[in-house]
Amino acid sequence: KEKVILDVDTGIDDALGIMLAVKSKRFDILGITTVNGNVSLAKATENTLKVLEFLGVEKEIPVIRGADRPVLRPTFFEHRVHGEDGLGGALQDVSVKTQAAVGFAPDFLIENVLRHDGEITLIMTAPLTNLALAVRKCPEIVRHVKEVIVMGGVVKDFGNVTPTAEYNIYVDPEAAKIVFHAGFQRLTLVGLDVTRKALLTEEHIRQLGDTPFGQYVKTSTADYMQRYFERNGVRACALHDPLAVGVALQKDLVGTRKLFVDVETRSELCDGQTVCDFQNRLSKAPNMDVCLEVDSKAFLDLFIRTLQS
Ligand code: BDR
Ligand code: CA
């Protein structure tokens, strides 16, 4: 089984990403690290524990707390999208019985990457603070990570927080800059260009049926879908974070190009923008594989099939 660590700010779609990863049974999930983002670190951790209890794997997968704020900037929660609780009101009756493991996420990342040389894929679906802190503390880890998959950024389309910035990068652009320039052998950027096409519709929810998972997905995405409907006139919602997990499961779901991408950190209007050098005007070597196309149907089939299983 592929060894992975998920880094999350759970989050409606983070929760669905965790469910896809666990239910696929294709990963050896060494741990789930949490970080400030959509909700506070404490909420993100509690939500992650709740999701693992709902899945019945709370004893198998440790949850490790990480950074409670971005490296330089103040916090910027996303309650508009994910609700006050972060799960769109789902799992309110689940009281968490387990606790987070002792330790700090950046240290957990360092220890595991060094222990499993070249074997770990990091699936990052939150601001990149934990990984940036790990790289700062132990730059050596960069050579020992198999791959980093980042849900974040947008290179051709528009942003979802500001006109040009995607949330995960916008919240901690300095962390993203550190990660993007760290020199990872393989870094895949799963940005809004593709995640916006990974749309969960009401028909998909019907396909999940009246099962606990069907109920969960229906409840947690109801407001999220309403918000999308108000903007786009269609009842659907984007599965941003699950697509990053999908890419870890099946590479041919996306079409990528090797490109140089940097992050804007000093602009009043464009902070957090992922600037992609399509024509190599900066004469820099590519630092990542950028997802530009996605087989949405294949991904949604995989997502529904896995959650039904
Ligand atoms: C990303 O931001 C968060 O709100 C979601 O969980 C996802 O990781 C999408 O821009
Ligand atoms: Ca997220």
C-alpha cells in the first residue's frame, strides 16, 4: 500500500477527501496532520477526529495537531463556505471520544519522512504552514519525500477569495512560497483550474442513497451547494480536496504540464496569486506538475463508487 500523510483544515471538502482516502483502502495512512485554515486548529482537529470516528478508524490513524496560525499573517477563517462548525452542520451528534496524538505536525512530518525514505506521498489540502515549518526546521526532508500533492492555487482561472487567489495559498502565501521553492522531486499542483470541474451534483448524492454516507454527504454539502447555486445557477459543489486524494489514487485523472510557479506575497491586490510561467519568460526550471485538465466523470465515478463501498 502507498504510504501517505494527509494535511487538513477540516473543512467540508477535507472531510470528503479523508473519507475517499480511508474508504479506498489503497493507502497506508501514517497520520493526519491538522492546521489552522477554514476553521481554527482546535476545530479542524476536532472535526478530523469526528470524521475518523464516523469511519470507525479512530484507533488506526493518529491525528497530530500542527500550526495554529500562518507563518507571518493573521488567521483568516472560511465560515462563509464551511459553516461555523466547519462541516456544514453534519455530525453534530457525534461527540468526540478520541484525542489527538502527542506531538507537533511539522515534527511528525520530519520523523516519518526520514523513517520511510522515498516512500511517502504528502497530500496537502490546507494552507501549507505545517510543511513549510517542517522544511525550515529540517531542509533535508525534501530529498526523502516521494511526492507532494497540493490542493491549492489557480493558474488560468480566477481566484476564490480574491480575484486572483485561491484560499489555501492566500491564507499562508509565505508558506506556499517556501514549499514551492524547496526543491521537492515531485510536486503536483491540483488547483481551481481542475477542482472547479470536479462537481458533485444532487444526482450524485441520490446515487449514494439513503446510507450513512449518503446522509452525511447530503447534510454536509447542503449549504455549500446552495452557495454555489446562488453564484452559478446549478445545484452542485466543487470537490477540491477529494480531487487531490483522487490524483494520489489515480494519476491519469488529470493532465499536467511541468511549469515554474511562484507565489505573490507583496501585492495589495494580488497576494496569494499563483503566477505560472507558461512561456518560460523568467527562464526558471519547472518546479512542479501543474494540473490543467481533469477527467471529471472518471473522478466522480471513483468518488461515488468508493463512498458506496
Ligand atoms: C480550498 O480551500 C478550502 O476552503 C477548501 O477546504 C479547499 O482546501 C479550496 O480553495
Ligand atoms: Ca481544505
